Amino acid sequence: MKTSHKTLIALLALAGASAFAQTPGTNTPRVDQREANQQARIAQGAANGSLTAHETQRLEKEQARIDNAEAKAKSDGTVTAKERRRLHAMQDGASRDIRRKKHNERTAGQ
């Protein structure tokens, strides 16, 4: 099943926009900004063909896991330093994965 690049980019933009929804007392602006940047990198890779559909899907799932971890950290009303470190570590790993997948030999045309 092929998804057009425009549809995929629109879905990625919507997912990135949800990252900015926040509840009072649980601000995580650095986490949210990094998440938005990573969503943009994934969308750019999908649009220019440097990411295959499968790679894009896996990277999106990884971003969803980070979203879930962030929501869990915010659920008690406070994001602790330990929770922030965990979120940043997860984002570090995701960033590495995005780079690896964008710069491997596979392209969307294969």
C-alpha cells in the first residue's frame, strides 16, 4: 500500500502539533521542541525519499513511545529531573536512529 508523500507529511505535521498540547505545571519545552524537530526531520526524509515507508513507520512508532513516556511523566502533575533525563535519553536515541536511517543505502524507490 503506497501512501502519497503529501498525505504522510500532513499526518506528521498533525502528530508534531500535538506535542505542544500541555497541562499547567508540567512544562517540558525542551522535550517538546526536540520532538517537533525530530518530526520535521522524519517528514523531510519521507518527502525526499531518504526514508523508506517502513523506516518512516518505525521512526514514528519510536516518537509515539516518547510521547507516551512524556504523558506518563506528566500524569502526576510534576516532571521530575529523573523523568526529564529519561526523556532526553530517549530522544538522543531517536535522533541517532533518524540519522542512521536517513543516511543508509535504502531509499523510498527501492
